[in-house]
Amino acid sequence: MMELTGSQKKYLKGLAHHLKPTVFIGKNGLTGAVLDSLNQALTDHELIKIKFIDLKDMKRELTGEIAIKTSSQVIGLIGNMAIIYRQHPEREKRKINLPV
């Protein structure tokens, strides 16, 4: 996936503002089931919010690990929420058109 520009990240943050968290990370951390949920949510929505219920002190590390394992990009961390984005591989199924 290409690296996003600052203006594209700002655009995605604006789109994510009204979103509710799609995936919650609890005391068990990044389990296989959580990674499956993240991959499915990214395929379905492209842009999602993740809420850290536990492990709040490790949210930066976990968000980076999520980005690597799901081939997505971190858009931002706000409080105990992370915003991540992965463009759908099929052009006709993309829901978000990034500004150039």
C-alpha cells in the first residue's frame, strides 16, 4: 500500500470522526480472533476505529503491530481509540476515494 500524504490522513480523520469503534481490544490483546475481526472490518469498511478497553499503556505498540499484521495504515490515535485504514484491493469495491 502506498504511503498516505498528510492531507489524505486529515481527510480520513474527518471521515472517521462520526464512526463508532468496530473492534475492541481487551485484556487478551491481539488474539487470532481479534486479528480476523480486524481484517474483516477493514475489508468491509476500509476505515475503522479500534477501542482499547485494557492494555491502554500499550496502545501505540499494539496499533503498530495491527498495522503490520493487517497491511493497513495508522491514521491516528485519539485517547484510547486508534483509527486505521486499508484500501480495498478491488477498485470497484472501494468505498473511500482519497483526494490526490
